[in-house]
Amino acid sequence: MKAFVLIVALMLVIAPATAGKLYKWVDKNGNVHYTDQPPPPEAKTAEQKTLGDKASDAPVSYALQQAVKNFPVTLYTADQCGDACSKASALLSQRGVPFSEKNAREPATAEELKALNGGKLEVPVMKLGSQVVRGYEESTWNTALDAAGYPKWAVTPTRAATATTKPAPAAGKPGATPAEPATQNSVDEPARQ
């Protein structure tokens, strides 16, 4: 019995430390793989999920369920996108928005992004249902997320959200900071094989 308790306690300590990135990719034969390592260059499609920094599995409100159903969020980023992609991801996490993150350096994702972005490979881009929001500007992203019915902040705090003790004041309110300018980064074409 003591050994069982020790194992459970050890698992609880180790679990948060192992949270990280998970990759889902399809090989040339159509087989789907899930790995903690980036997919090989010859992968047909690839998606990256970050584990451990999203809202917990606590029950979600009906409003959030409807927003996710009607306006699913996909964030397009790139490896060296810089500050704009980090801020975009942090905003979504802070608000408790479930989202998929796709790397524009992957050939299939690059083609998908070009179709959404008028032939341009620029990131960050947020696909919110059928709406496409290009570049990162906090007020624009917040307005789009508000209109879709997403909460203004995470109901259950995420790791990223706990660094901020209160939400930042909205533009035009006392203590507000000026809105950041839209930032968009170009992505080099992914290597084709």
C-alpha cells in the first residue's frame, strides 16, 4: 500500500514537469503519428499542440462551448516569428480560448496560410471560424474574440494567465495603455522535397 501511495505521489510531481509540446503529423503513406519530437521534413501535414498551458479540464460554460463550436480558433505562427506570435498565443491563453497552433514553416500549413492570407506567408494569423485576423493587434484580436462570444479571461487560470493578477485595462479607460500597433512577420518559404 505504501508503494502505491509513493507511486501516485511521484506521478503527481512529475506530471506538470512533463507537460510540453505534442506533434501530430501524417507521413507519406497516410499514417498518423503523435510524437513529442518535431516531425521529419517529409511529413505531409503537421500540427503542434502545447500541453499544460491551457485551461484545465474543468467544466466549461455553455457560452464557451458555443463559441468553440461556432468559431474554432487556429493560430498560425512560425519558428522565429518573434514577439508578435508570443503575444498572440499569450492573449489566447490568458482569455482561456482553446486553440490549435500551426507552424507556417510546414509545407502543408504554408499552403493553407497562403489561401487564407491572399498568397502571403505572414504571421501571426488567427482564423476565428471563417474570419481571418492578420497581424497581431491586441484590441483587434480582443474585439474579434468578444464578438465570437469568448470569455474576456480564463475561467480557470492557466499558467500563462497566473503571471498577470488582473486583466489589463481596456483602451479608453482610466489607466489604459495605448494599443500596440499591428505586427506581422513574413515567413520564409518552407523547403519542398
